[in-house]
Amino acid sequence: MHQPHDYALRWIIESSESKKSPYLVDLGAYNGVGECQCRYWVCQVGPRVKRGERVHCKHVRIARERFTNWSIEAFRNHDKNQKQYEQ
């Protein structure tokens, strides 16, 4: 399973063009819309986000999906641990 980079809302997402150029995605930036270091986000998506639109690049979409999966797994594990203490 994929893990967050340095805190839960920051993820490293691989470039589809080059494995040597991963992007840092911050899902908490811009009130939860997210921010990416890729050229498309910086040049196309970022200006729209800064005007208040809720648009994403593919790296932000991937990071959101990974965050969701990671969160669900964390809650499932937490619930399993709680049941052990209730016995």
C-alpha cells in the first residue's frame, strides 16, 4: 500500500513520463483542492485554482485516491484493535 510522504496530506506521485521525476502533491493546499509540482498544475490548473475553481491535475487525483485507500485501511485497522480491547 502507498504511504504519505511526510504527513498524511502530502504524497509523492510518480510521473507517467519519467520515473526519475516524481511530484510532491499537497492535498491540503488551497482549502483541500490540492497542489502539485507538475508543469501542468503550475501553468494550467494552478491559476484556475487560485481563482477559486476546484480543478485537479492527474497527480492530485491519484494522490486523493491513495489518501482515501490509506485512510480506509487505517480506520479498518483501528477498528480491529478497538474490538480486541472491548472483550
